[in-house]
Amino acid sequence: MKSESDSTIYVSDVDGTLLGDDGVLSDYSREKLQGLLEAGVNFTVASARSIVSLHQTLGEMPFRLPVIEINGAFITDFHSREHLFINAMDSELAREVCGHIRSYGCLPFVAAFNGSDRLYYERVLNEGMGWYHDNRKACNDERLRHVERLEYVLDERVVAFTVVNTYDKLKGLAEKVSGDLGGRLQTHFFENPYSPPWWWLTIHDKQACKSNAIRTLVDYAGFSMDKLVVFGDNLNDVRMFKMAARAVAVENASDEIKQYATEIIGTNEDDSVVKYVMGKEND
């Protein structure tokens, strides 16, 4: 896939940026974004969500460009759901990570690819894990699979561990993993806004980050980095803010993200990303 266009390419985070606080794309943003895409505007998303979740949230949006999912673990054709690029960790590293997680009395969900997407779990240990499990089940997420022991699946192409627990339980684990394996991993530690007060620790291969995936996508689609505009709100957007020509933070973004922003727009509740793109394209 190569584009002859030298126009701007827009890449937006999803939760807290493109979506409202309720995790829903507003009717206004849905209608206007669809119109922008149909008019040929080069817009896509980079999200911590999976392609399954992106489809459930965004619907049949006419993306021409691939989307970035699971924080850069996959670059995926939105319509066919084919993964064009996969950033997985090797099985030895996956086993080390799983061992660290067990040593803290936790169990993860494991996102992997074995010819099709999988989301494995061994046991549900707390209400936070229960919320995630039940959410995926209610959405008919066909990735969800119970296994007797997670180690049985770690020879597959593991792209993410998601550990859900209390802040106190996960803080030490996050520090341990970052200290022992930090040079080989990307980690994100945050309170899930949709399931408070539960905290999430997500662990990926070091290549699985939004900034790396965006560089790959820009090159793959034939664009130039100096035409890149990104939108975001949270810590997992820092690296893409640092590498973008224009980094646009929504008003509700964290203070750390705003330090790297070239522009600050309205909040996610005000359809600010779509309005910004409309304004730039109509200049």
C-alpha cells in the first residue's frame, strides 16, 4: 500500500481523546469523522484497544489507513482485521514476565496471535479482572479463552500482558518488571477510568509502542513525518508526542502530556479532535 499524497496524516488516541468520558464516540464526531474519511482525509487511530474493541466502539468507519492497536503491538487493516505488522515478545521473555507476575500473587490476561487473535486467562482473582472478563464476554469477544495454565500458550506470539489489581499490589510489580526487564519491555501503569478503583499494568515488547508503530505506518503508507499530526491525553502518548511534527493535546490531558504539546485544544467531551481536523482541512 503506497499513497501518492503529500498531505497531512492525522493519528489520534481513542480513549480520553477521540471518545467522550463515557467511552463512546458522539453522534456528532461519528457523522463528521465519517464525512472526513469519505472525503479522503488521512486520519487513523492509535489505541490501547484491540481491533475487536475498536470495531465495537467506532463501528464500520471507512478508514483508508491501517489502525494501530494494543499500544503498537499490531498495525491492522481495519476492515479485514489482517495484521500487517506484529510486534510480539519472544517466548523466553514472555515466560520471564509471567514468572514475575505470579511471584506477586497476580495473574494476567494474555493477548497473543496464533493465526488468529487470542485473549487467554487462567483464573479471575478480583472484581477488576471480573469486570474486564465480563466486559469482553458481553461484547462477544471471540478472542477470550480459558486455559488451565498460562505457560501452555507462551510459545505463541504474545503481544501483551494485562494485570488488573489494586494500586498497592501492582506498584511493586511494575517497578520490578521495569527494573529487571525494562530494556526489553514497554509498560503502562494506570487506573482504568471505566472500572475504578482498579489499576491496570500492561506489558509489551519494547518495539510495541505507538511511536514505533506510527513511524512504520507513515513509511508504509508513503507519507512524510513532517506531515504528521497526533492527538492524545495520557502517558502512553508521550513518545508519539515527542516524535510528531505537531502534537495536539486535549484540554483534559495530563499535565505531563501537555508539556510536550505544540497545541492544546478543547476537551474530549467537546468533539475537539474532529473539530480540529475539520478546521485544518477547511483552511
